[in-house]
Amino acid sequence: MKAHDGMYIGGEWRPAAGADRIEVVNPADEQVIATVPAGGAEDVDAAVRAARAALPGWAATAPAERGALIGALRDVLAARKGEIAETITAELGATLGFSEAVHVGAPIAVASSYAELAASYAFEERIGNSTVLMEPVGVVGAITPWNYPLHQVVAKVAPALAAGCTLVLKPAEDTPLTAQLFAEAVHEAGIPAGVFNLVTGTGPVAGQALAEHEGIDLVSFTGSTAVGKKIGAIAGAAVKRVALELGGKSANVILPGADLAKAVAAGVADVMSNSGQSCNALTRMLVQREQYEEAVSLAAAAVAKYPTGDPRDPATRLGPVISAKQHARVRGYITKGIEEGARLVAGGPDAPHEQGYFVTPTVFADVTPEMTIAQEEIFGPVLAILPYEDEEDAVRIANGTVYGLGGAVWAADAETAAAFARRMDTGQVDINGGRFNVRAPFGGYKQSGVGRELGPHGLGEYLQTKSLQF
């Protein structure tokens, strides 16, 4: 695969300060497909300095002009959709169709939304005898995960650009090639030098250096709750703003009267999507006891329709997980579920292929709320089905984790489902299969994060408020 042997800083590709390298591995065949520089504090400092130098000019650029450049970036991404999708499939393992439709399609939609929002957002308003200004927070340190390597980049970069901020991006070390393609797109779109900068490297080295750098005004991080806590502590010590999109253990609640077959099939599809590597995956399915065994049978039948294999093969519905480490982690959770007494109704810990980091799609029944597989984020194609007695019991179970990122409710009508959804301690709930909306706020309650992404709420994370009294 194509890879740059340097960092994108100040509008050009520059050699890394050190000689350390990161190997990029194709998770489908375990082969090294490229290497990229493992940047350190010196590279981060150069990138931050470039971003600070570009900040006054970019912040002073008219919002409509910033929006036009975001639109140009969207157009470049759209023109290179096939190439980007191929790269994501190679370094992440997502099926090629999913890469094209979701991994690239969603970021294009997000960029389009911010191209429009930059020109229409009320950066200034009059309140009584005051004029209230919404100004860019400054230089943003963006640290993104591997599970959606383009979407999570665009979900941070596009609103930051719309707000008038400049950025330094540190992408996940597992998927740096997609980030390099994005940097190429930024350059091709004509975004001024220094407004966007890219440093590849590991989290403990480059990521920590970025979070700690005194020239960073806001750290926007997506990843695990454990790392999010560390970043929050670093930022807190410097009184630095943070936006954290963290883990999840989302509940899919099926109420009596819902179309059970449709709800179960949709729930299984959600968990299998992206090989289960979605922070908002509906990994806990809650079904009233009277319908429980029927739901378990439906889920077992549905998961059988997800063959694993070569992610470039159109017949494949489930690619590998990202790495050997994640492979061992997910299979360990499956073993833990069996050890704690959950009933295995599909799948199991055995790998379905000799080569590649594939996990057999797995469904557990007889799961209790206290079990590890009902409490901890697995990040793989593993579904836990839990019974509940009545609505109060369902609310208790749905809210009974430290997370609160996503969720879903199925009922006979939207009003009933929405009434239940209002009682859920979570940031986003899908009603009867409601589709993902790239303009609606996305983010979590409790230990699922701080702040919101997407739409005007996501733009607000990159703004600070000033009032002028007349």
C-alpha cells in the first residue's frame, strides 16, 4: 500500500525527527502492507507550532470561505472514494462494500453538513445590551481511533475548520494510511498551509505529547474510557478543554408488541456491523421473558447469515477484527462468558480461519446483568441477550452499566418507544430502527464521554464565548 515517509506539517510532507517505524498489518492475512514513521515530541512540537502560526489567518477567514474549502475537501474525498475504501479494507479489515458505503460515505456526508453549517451558523447574536461572539477555541489536538479511521477524523476536523480552529491530528497507529490519504485530500482541496497537520505515532508517545503540549487549547479524543480518563487528567492539570467520545455498552430494548423478528434481525445486524467494532454497538439485547426463547432462536438463525472471510469477497459479511491483540481480547471475553454460566447459542471462542484475526459471530443467552459480558465493552461480534420481567426491570438493566452512549427501543408504536427512551441514561437512542443522522448530536452520558460530535452541537465544542456590553 502507498505510504508517506514523513509527517504532513505546515502544508508539506517533512521527514520525521526520529527513525522509529510503525508496521501496518492487514488483519485479513496478517501481512505487513506498509510502514510509517513513529513520531515523537519533536514532531508534535513542529506540528503545533505550524498550527499556531496559521491560527490568526484561518480564524479571520470568513465563515463562508471556510465552508467553501470544507466543501472542496468533501469533493476530493468523494472523487477518491474507491481508493480510500480499498485502503480502509486493507488496514482495518472491513468488507469492501461497508468501507465504501459507511467508512467513506458517512464522512462525505459529515463534511457536506459542515460546509453548509459554516456559512449559516450564528457566530454572533444580540442579547439585551450585549453582543455575544462565538470564537474559535484555538489549536486543537485531535486523537482518533482505528475503528472508523476516516469518519472519526472528519467528525473532528470538519467542525474545527468550520469554527476557525487549526489542528494537529494523531491518528491510531493501526490505521495511519487512511489518515495520510486524508492529509493528501486536505492539500488538494487548497486548505491553507498549517491549518491541518498530521503526525503519525503511538498513543503513549505522540498522543501523550500532543495532549500535554502547552500550545494545544483543546484535546478531542475518541477511544477507550481508560485512555480518556488519562487525557482528561492531563487536560485538567493544564485547565485545557477536552471533548471525549469513549466506550459503550448499548442496550437494544424490545418491548411487548414490537415486531420481534424485525427487531432481533436489526439488532444482530448492528452488532455484526464493522465486525462488532463500534462504540455504540447494540451489544445487549433485552427481551421480555415471555418472548425470550423465541428471540434467542431468531438471533441464532440471524447470526448464521454472517459468513466470515476475505473482506474483498462480495459474499463475505464479516471481516476480521483489527489486530492480534484485539483478536485475543474478544475471544477471551467469549471464554469468560462461558465460564460465568452464559448459554452459548451460536459461535464460540474458536477462530473460524487459520490465518487472519477472524472471530466467529457469537450469541449468548441466559446472560445476567452482573456478568462480565453484560458490563464490559468487548468490541467484537458478540451479542448478549438478557431477559427482563417488566418495563421497570428493563429500565434498570438498560441503565445498569457505567456507560451511556447509544441505545435502541422497539415497540408497537413510536410514542411508546420514545417514552421508554426518555428514561434511558444514554446520549442517543434509535426508535423502531431509526437511521443514523450525521447532523444530530452524538456523544455519551456517564463514562461514555464529555461533549458532542456532529451537527451544530459538534461545532459548538470548538467555539468559546465572548460577550460585548454596549
